[in-house]
Amino acid sequence: MDQADLIWHNGELVAWEDAKVHVLSHGLHYGTGVFEGVRAYETADGSAIFRHAEHLDRLKRSAELYYMPLPYSSEQLRQATHQLLIANNLRECYVRPIAFRGYGVMGLYPLEAPVEVSIAAWPWGAYLGEDSKEVGIRAKVASWRRMNGDSFIPESKACGQYLNSVLAKIEATKAGYEEAILLDQRGFVGEGSGENLFLVKDGVLHTPSLSGGILEGITRNSVITIAHDLGYTVLERDITRTELYVADELFATGTAAEIAAIREVDGHAVGGGRRGPVTAELQRVFEDAIRGRESRYAHWLDHVEVPAPAS
């Protein structure tokens, strides 16, 4: 990964290599932490963090669901992120806020362990590869099922829960695919290892419903809004595995992945094995939104006064 100079940790900017935690931190042993993935983009009006408020709201909600009251308000974390981008002179980057139980107790009752908060930012390109948007990726339905809401809290972006995704990602990668697709406990389509999923059939968009235990993605929400504004119908429903194979188009959404076309699933070419027109149109409008070129989505941008590079 590309290293920046500084990380915001518990209220202070520290050198990247000095942002350390104790080896007996509770979050390291038991996964008691929550995080967010956020992106900042360069626009004509300077750097802007995409849907920053929504990400910070979800971070707070994720923490509360696991009984982790954050020691900082959302506005304090927003200002800290601005401070971090300015200090690192990052005009376009990925931002990773994380809150976790630190050093203090061992065992499965964590409430006496302190809650620590860090924010890191660094340059990061397309998560699923530079060709993922236009050429598309190959995906495999994993043997691992998406975790059940009876055992975890899918609505929370919690650290330990991502072991589920790690297993699926390793399996897919070892089989020669770029991404995994997890079915839910009922056998319907859930999500990718780190993305929400959409299929297009006869001009209508379909996406798994929240009742299936998926994470309510912020990029997913953005795509649904854009699709409605473009006049598309979007159906949130149970989707079968076979529907992935016979879809006209298929794509994945997420902060890291943005909007990535899926050209193949389990060896079946989707839509002739190429990106479809609906996917391309949604990508175009989404790109305009994150770059500040679409006025109706201007409220999604949190502008940061990062100094321009020296000439």
C-alpha cells in the first residue's frame, strides 16, 4: 500500500510508522472494532470527501450496535479527517476510520476496555483492478455463506465479521477469480466479499434486499438514487444464483470498488462477457457525482481545503 506521512490516532496526528497499538488490545484478539471505507476525490472546486456524513453516521451506528460509544462526535471526526488530508497534502485518496477496543482487559466481556479511534488515508486505485470498470471482473460463487443476522449484526461494519469475507475472497482468488459472491443462509444471492451486487434484466435493476442480511452500502444507496433519477426501476428482492448467470448485466458497488462490471460468474459469461449500457451509464453519472460535475448530487460532497501542489 502507498504510505502517507501521518495518521490521526486518538486525537493527535502521529507519524505513519508510529501509529501503534498494544499487542494485547482487545480488538486484535476478538475483532471488537468497527470501521468505514471512504474516498476523497479531486474536483474543480478542490478535494471533496464523498458522502462523508453518511459514512460517519454509519460508523457511529456500527459502534453503538456493539456497545462501543465513540469518544468523539461525528463532527470531531469530520474535522479530524479534514486535518489529516490537509497535513498529508492528499487531494484524492481512500480514508479508513476505525474504532476498536484497546488494551485493558482480556476475555469476552469487553466493556471496560477503552475505545480507541484512528483515521488513516492513502492513495488507492481501483480495488478490483484498473480494468474492473470497463472490461469487468470474473466472479465465483463461494462455498462460504454470508453470515446470518441471528449470529452477527450485518447492519454493522464490524471488524471481526469480515473473516466471513476473507474466507470467500481467498477461495475465489485461489480458483483464479477476482471476486467472490456469497449466498445468504437461505441460498439467495447476498453480496460480494466487500461489495453490494446489482443485476440488470430487460432494463430493470435488481438488487438483494436488506432482509437478506447484506450491509446497507452507501455506494449502493447512491446507485439506487441515480438509477431512479435516470428513470430506471429498481427492485430490492431475493435473487437466485441462476439469475446471475442469465442476467443482461451484472455489477458490484462499494467505496473501494466504486462501480465494477462483472463479466463472468462461475464460468458463465454475463451479457456476452462485456460491460452493458446500463452499467456504463450509471458509472458515467456516478463519476460526474463524485467529481462535482453533477449539481443535483452536490450535497454528497464534503469539500476540503487541501493546498494545491507547488508548481
